Amino acid sequence: MIGRPSGSVGYVKLPRRWVVERSFAWPGRCRRDSRHYEVYERSGESMLKISSIHRMLRWLNPDASQPPASFKYRSQNDVITG
């Protein structure tokens, strides 16, 4: 757990916030989990569990025929503000 720096007042950017944001974004990649379409809460919770299990299985046993997604860091010239 990452705590607040001692003596800080107000909002302080914590260093690993992206981990939490990424975890909340993963269910949104599944079409059915991106919005709450279910009539009952239990159905929505079940779909979240199923999509989480699917994500874990794909992480543990990736498809070797699919190339990994490309990723590159932004250069210093591509500064995005706002």
C-alpha cells in the first residue's frame, strides 16, 4: 500500500495510481461489461466474474499465434497537456 507523504495537505498524486485505473478499465474492454445492461444485479456481477476469469486465463495462457500488441513510449516532443 502506498501512503501519503508526511505533512502533505490536499491532493497528492500517488505513484502507482495507474495500476488501479488499469484494473478498472479491463472490464470495459468487454462489450457486455462496458455498460450495465443487465436487469438484475446478480447477472451483472456474474458477467464481471466471467470476464475476469476469461482475462486471467488469457493472461496465464496467451495465444501464441497472435502477435503481442506493439507499444512504444512517447517522445519528448509529443507532450500532451490537459
